Amino acid sequence: MPEAGAQEQPGGGGGNSPAPVTCRQLFLGFSSVGISGFGGVLPFARRMLVEERRWLTAEEFNSLLGLCQFLPGPNVANLSIAVGSRYQGIRGAIAAVSGLFGGPLLIVLLLGLLYDRYGQLPQVQGLLRGVAAVGCGLLFGTALRMGLALQVKRLFLPFTLAVFVAVALLRWPMPIVMVALLALAAGVAYAHLKRKGAP
């Protein structure tokens, strides 16, 4: 009997209930994220969770990632633990985070050995700069998709812009910015729900 947290996949729709996500599926899914994620794994995590396997809706991904960013530790690692726990409890969390880090750990060890020998070559330096540029593009594309998935965009997109200006341009400390804007956003959301008559 699966542990508490073994649930059906979201977005299944229709009369047929989708099969629960297994520990093996969690391991393989996050392994694909970890191995594919050169230059940053967040775009690959969103594609796997929302578009390919449909374990989360776009709104669920945004909400869960927002929580994981507020917690200490790597964002996608926190996300893998949260998704694994949701479907298979502690076993799912272990399977997901092991899949996320297992493959990349082996690859990084191998690349470290190669870089130690060939890292000073101009061709290698150019390759690394190209990987960094691709990573920036992937993160920008993911941020755009997450923004498009926001509900009530006119209320919450200003907070996105405020975070960008405060952290990227003004260089204010991220924890202070997040706490302040989170409190303000929560107040705006509460007022919006109250106007709509939500309890």
C-alpha cells in the first residue's frame, strides 16, 4: 500500500483516472531533468512536470516553486522533494531527489577530470561561455511561461517587476525583498478574494 501522499496525476480529465505516480517514475522523471539541465535545470523541470508528464498544472508549478524559493536550499531540489512527497511520501521524496542528483553527480565528476586537463584550451573556454548564454536564455523563457500562467495578471505581475528591479538592478538583499513583497502580495490576494465574496 503506497504511503500517504500517493495521489492521482493532475490534469487527467475525463472519466478514466490516471495511474498514481510511482517511485520509479519519480526517479526516472527527475533523472531526465538532472541529466538534461545544462545551464540550469528549472526550464527542464517545468517542461517535465507540467508539459510532458502533467504531474502539476502550470498554476500548481508556480505556487510550489514560489514556496520552494522561499525555503533554504536549491530551488529545484526543494521542488523534487515536494513533488516526491506529494505522490509517494518520504519514499517518493528520496526517489525524486536521488534521480535529480545521481546522474549529474557522475557527469560532473567526469567533466571535472576533463576540465582539469583541458580547461585552459581556448576552445573549451569558448564552449563554456556558450553554455552560459544558453542557460540565460532558458531561464528567461521559463520566467516568461510562468508569468503567462499567472491568474489575475494585472494584480501580480507588478510584484514580479518589483522583485526584478529590487534584486537585479538595485541589488537589495533577496530575503528582505521576498519577505516584504510576500506580505504585500498576500494582502492584495486577500483583498481580491474578499471582494469576490470568498470565505
